[in-house]
Amino acid sequence: MSEESDQVEESKQVEGQLYTPKPGEAQLTPRAVILGCFIGGLVSAMNISFGLKIGWTVGGSLMAAILGYAAFSIFTSKDPTVLETNICQTTGSAAGTMASAGGLVAPIPAMFLLGNEIPLWGMFAWVTSVAFLGVFFAVPLRKQYVEIEKLRFPTGTATANTIVSMFATGATALAQARVLVWIAIVAGAYSLASFFIPYMEAVPTAMIGGVFATAAAWQFKLYLGPMLFGAGFLIGPRVAISLLLGAIVSWGILAPLSLHQGWVDGPIMSLATGPRGWILWPGVAIMLADALMSLALAWKTISRTFRFTKDEGPVDPEAIPNQWWIAGLAAGTVLVSVMALLLFDIPIYMSLIAVALSAILAAIAVRSTGETDINPVGGMGKVTQLVFGGVSPGSISTNLMAASISGAGASQAGDMMQDLKTGHLLGSSPRKQLLAQLMGIPAGCFFAVLIFYLFKSQYEFGGTEYPAPAAFAWKAVAELMAQGFSALPTNAVWGMVFGGLFGMAMPLCKKFFPKSAPYLPSGLAFGIAFIVQAFYSITMFLGLLVYLFWKKRKPKAAEVFVFAVASGLIAGEGLMNIVKGLLSMAGVEPLI
């Protein structure tokens, strides 16, 4: 066993930490911040593509840690330190989460779907301000949740273990990084080739005719997108099977039924008059009911959020001063309120209500993240949408963007606390981690906003390439709050009723019959399958099957490299989609 491994083992026994820093160990270095900003910026750009496809995003912590360590080891003469690598992943994590924290996969595209325009300068200001707000919500909670209660924060703990393992067995980390990069290159090349030959990705099964043509019309066709395959590697059997079942129920049963019964009479893919527009509503009801019921059942977690234990321990000289987060919170509140007024005509007092509500919901989200590793961003946003549906029932933009503040607070606060947990386990300075987060946010904002505008100019949100399921869910709730149930298609109310009952039943069964949990569908995934085309769910399920086959044949390799392979597939197509968007902008046409 190496000297460092002995040191790590001793620190576990004596201090409850995974690593004991060396005196004067390098930490907040320019190279760590710059590399973290670059990696996180790429993750945020990738997440724009990923989030607009399937409705959620992936974290950047592990990717930034692995790629940061590899880049330090390969391209610099001075070896990295454990704390320097942690700062790199902290910066990368802050930048990488901007697609979610900035609302760029849900409320912002929902605003554009409603015909609203947001100037580029306004987008930068809005996304940055709401993300900063979330960071400062998290800071005062660190002492209670990380040091006193020692909540698990599984992703933060896993990242800390990964960093320590990389320094103990660097060869494995370099191998993971190489696999990630090469898979990304291959996936990117395949995605680029499919731009010129679309049949490589969207296999034309309808050309066979007969039952294949009928199935393709209802979106049951073969799609070979690397990103969706990669998602299938990560999401696990329960979510993948839930997506497939949801696609069968929605696109295979309810959508044809709505047309056959005359509830709609438009084209299959019409959101206004077709079956796709009808099945949207039960899907949204499932997602909403699942999120709110899960939140309600977590009442013990919520109650513990507001109970604080007195700590008599020593004061950490590297703790974040109260003046820092109070000043940051005040500045962020002013900036968000001003931007909400200028961009969306939201009165100042409503923004202040949203910020106050966001502070409460962010605290709940942080505890949920610490206990379960699930950050209920969607649920937080839906709560705010329902509140503002009562406060300002006629304003869709107020409903969306006030909820965006809550979603951003929950997303960024949860991400910040995961990083602070990692830093605590490694003996990192909380002050330096906060500074790293604050430097990562503008980098992620820069990449994410520019890529969002590129995609907006070249792709149709709600189209085949980017169905934007989360955006449609937020839009549907806002419209429902503004217009009422009378605006729904024929019998869609009954679809929402049964969808809502199903969505509530899933977390209830999981709560009161815990042994059934592994066999219950995921309400969120089941509902998303109603909004995305069926082939999205099919492709992710096929990705799961490939992963399970790999795991059975090569269990050791699958365990070590699954994250690298999945991330490479997602990153390769996600980043190449930027190139494809630029090609479209330049007027380049497919070859066939």
C-alpha cells in the first residue's frame, strides 16, 4: 500500500475524512479554475442538447474530476494536487449545471414556445443572476447539513472517493478519461455523418410498408442516436422500462384512441389539434402528481429542514464569512427583481415573494439531495407555478419566470452543497470552493446561453430533433393556471384525472409498500414518455439492453467504464449538435 493510501486510511479512522491535506497544498490555482471553466462550459453546452431532448440534465462533477485529473497529468509538468483537482471539479460542476439552473431546458424554452422573445443581453443577465442566487441560498446551510448532521450527499461523496482513488491508482483514471474522449470522438463523428446521411440515425423503417409504416406514423421506429443510447446506460432498468411502458400506453394506445374516438381530428403530430396534443395532458398530470406527492410524503425531511442543532465545535478559519453570503444574497435579489421587471414585466413585490419562496424550497431541495441524492427541481418549480397561479392567475410569463427562480435556487443550491460535501471530505477550504463556484457560473452561462440561441435559431422546439418535454410540461401548467380546464381538448380532463391518480399512486405505493419499489414504474419517466416521441424511449431502452449485455459479459470492465462510455456518447453527440447547428446556419444541406 502506498504512503498516500496509508494517509487516506488514517484520515478515515481519525478525522472521518477521506483525505488529509498537506501543509500549503495548492488549491485555488489559475489552471484549476480555467480548466474547470472549460470542462464545465462544454458540459453545460452538452446539457442544453441533452435537456432539450429528454427533459433532464447530467451533473458535471465526476466528468470534471476525471478529465481535469487527466489533463493535469498529461499536459502539465507539475503534478496536480487532490485539492486542486477538487477546485477543478467544483468550478466545472458550477458551470455544467447552468443549463438546468438557468432554466434553459424548461421555463426559458417554454417562454419561447409561447411566442415571447428574450434579448441576448437579457438572457445572460437573467441566467447568471438566478444561478448566483441559488449559490448563496446554499452557503448558510453548509454548517448544519454537512458538518453537524453529516448528510450523505451521495454524488458529492462519490466524487470525493473518485478523486482520492484517482490519486491512489492514477492509471485507472487516465484509462477512463481516454475511453470517454475516444467514445466522444466516435459518437461525434457518427453524429456528423448522420447530418449528411440522415438515414444513418433515423432508420427509414416506414419504407418497408405495412405494419412498419403504421408503427412509424405513431413514432414507433428505429433511431440510432448516440446520446439516447448513452442515456440508456445511465438511467437504470426502472427508468428505462418506465419510459418504454409509457411510450406504449401513450403513443400505442391513448393517442390512436383519441383519434378513433373523435376527441381530436388533426394530424398525429399536431400539438394544437392532433393526438400528440391530447396525450400531452395526461403526461403532464402524471409528472406533476408524482412530483407533488413525492414532496408531500417527504414531510419529515421538510420539517427537519427548519430544525437546527446547536454546534459547540471549533470555528473553521476557512469558513465562509456571513458577510459574504448576506451581501451576495442581497445583490442577487436586487438583480433578479430588476431583471424580472425589465424582461418579463413582473412587479418587484412578486419577485420578492418568489425569492422568499425560493429560499424555503431551496433548503428543502438541499436536504432532499443530501438524504436521497434526488434534487426535486421540477417539483420546486411546480409548487411555485401553483402558488403564482393563485396570486397572478392571468399572467403566463409571471407564472413561468417566478417558478424559474425557485427551480434555479433548488438546482444551484443542491449542486453547491454536493461540492461542499466533496470539499469537506477532502479537507478543502469552503471559501475557496465558493470562489470557484462563483467563477464557474459565468463560464457556464456564456457557453449555455450561446448554444441555446444557436439551437433556437436552427431547430424547432417540440420537433423531432428537440421535443423539449420539460418545457412543454412547464408551459402546459402555466396555460392551465391562466386559461382553466375549458381550454383542454375533448376528454383531456379525464386523461389528466387518471394520469394524476396514477402519478400519485407511484410514490404512495413506494412509501407504504417499500418491497414493491423496484417493480414500480417511475412516474416522472412514465410521464415524459407521453411528451417525447416513442422512439426516444425505445432507443434509451435499447441502450439499457446493450449495457446489461456488457455487464453480464464483462462485469469488471462495465463497472469501471460505464460512466466514461455513457458520458462519451452523450458528450460526443451533444457537442457535435453544435457543429451541425452551425452547418445549418451556413446553409449546408444533407447529401440525401
